[in-house]
Amino acid sequence: MNDLGQDLELRLVRYFTVVAAHQHFGRAADELRVAQPALSRQIQRLEKHLGTRLLDRIPQGTRLTPAGRTFLPRAQALLEAARQAELAVREQAETERITIGYVEDLVITAAVRELRRRHPDAEIATRHLSCRDVGALSAQRVDALIARAPLPLTADDLLTTPLYEEPRMLVVPHGHPLADRESVTAQELAGEEAAPCAFETADWTSYRLLGAGLPPIESYEDKLELVASGEAIAVLPVGDRRSSLRPDLVTVPIEGAPPSQVVLVSRKGDPNPMVRHLRLAAKAVLTAPAA
């Protein structure tokens, strides 16, 4: 006796349902785009597998045998179950995809690695953004964004998850009066004119370039060049290590400055489950860099 659960071919089942619908081998063959003799042989294969005749040939075409009438609704249910299974898998495959944006100085490798560990079959991409390109989230070029708060985006449209906070540091050139200090206070820097890189708040800025009468400056490297030349000083989060790559710059801790907050933001109502999975992974592994 055949084990129907193991080797019943769906293709043969579909052929049978089409012949049963048309009650004619020729018309069924046309719909299936197979030769009529080949279709007849496939139906015979199915009948041999089941051990009974499903169709009788009559002058007008074909008709279902009692066994065929019993098998037909079950065959249709089997095909529908297979279709639903395929749709479910395809839908999951389509949604297990995410593009993660991250801003300039942040390192998100731990979160990406953890997300890939938890979801090894997902397609996970990253996109490095400048501090002025965070609109990539609203424009749907990325599915989630890891950046420093606050963001120049409409808060009502965002779901924001705090990840960690970092204190601030002062960046000055060698020989500056503050370069040898163990720390400075926020009050000492108050009142300086600022040309922010991005994300200004009422209290402080995530990145701040302090100097009188400075023109707008787009490039981060140009900002550091101004600091190194003695035309300005800068306030940065301690996790931003880029200034340490220049031997002509010194960093000094700042006391009393509001911390820089790193957050994960996504669009409210986004149905992509990978966004939620990223949020869980990021919260589990992303922490402030060691000082």
C-alpha cells in the first residue's frame, strides 16, 4: 500500500482537478498547456497511485467516478492548503528584510551582529548617513535609524527607543588655555556663539562648534580643521572618536552638560517585524563606549 502522505504529487492532483472542472481532457489540456496524451498518462499515474479509477471516459468527455467525487473536494482543499503555505512563506521572506541607517560617528556592529544571530535567514543591510541625511527614514530609504536625539523629524510620526547616554567632551587644539585641564564646566562654555552640525536642543547641541562669527560649515572635517587651527573649540559626545585621530587635538571632559542620548527610531505603524527585532537586539547589546 502506498503512503499517500509521502509521495502524492501535487502536480497530479492539480491536473485531476482541472480535468474534473472541464469534464473534458482536451479542454483541460489546453488550460494546462500540456499535450492531451501526456495529461491522460498523468491522470493514469494518479489513479494507479490511489489504487482506483477517478474518471470515466464518455462520448461527451469525462465524468467523475464515485471515488473521483469523494477525492475532488479533498484534492481542492489540499491544493488550497499548499497555496496558503507558499503565500505565508513568501510573505515572511519578504518581510524578513531591513535596512538600518546610522549616523556618522556611531558604531552599531554589535546590534547588527546580534540581529543576524537571532535571524540568520533575514536580509540585513546598513546605510551610513551624514548628520543632515536623517530624512532617509521619512523617505523610506531606511527602515530604522540609530542616531543622536533629538532628531529634525516629526515626533508624532516616530517610535523612539532610548538606547544609551554619553557625556560630553571639549575638543581644543594643543596649546589652548583649556587643553591641560582635567575637566571644564558647562558654565564656562555658556554664552559662546554656536554653529551646530545638527540636532540642536534648547539645552545643548549634540555637536557644537563654538566660536564668534563663524560661517555655516557643512563638513565635519572642516569643523575639526577650524578647531585645530585655533579658530574655534568643539563640544562632542565622548563616543565620537573621530577627533582623536588628529594628533593636534585634545579632548577634555565637560561637567554639567546634558548628556548626548543615542536612540533608535522607526516609523509608527511600520508592519515590518524586523524593526521590532532590531529594537530588541539593540537594547540588549548597544551600550555607551568605554571612556
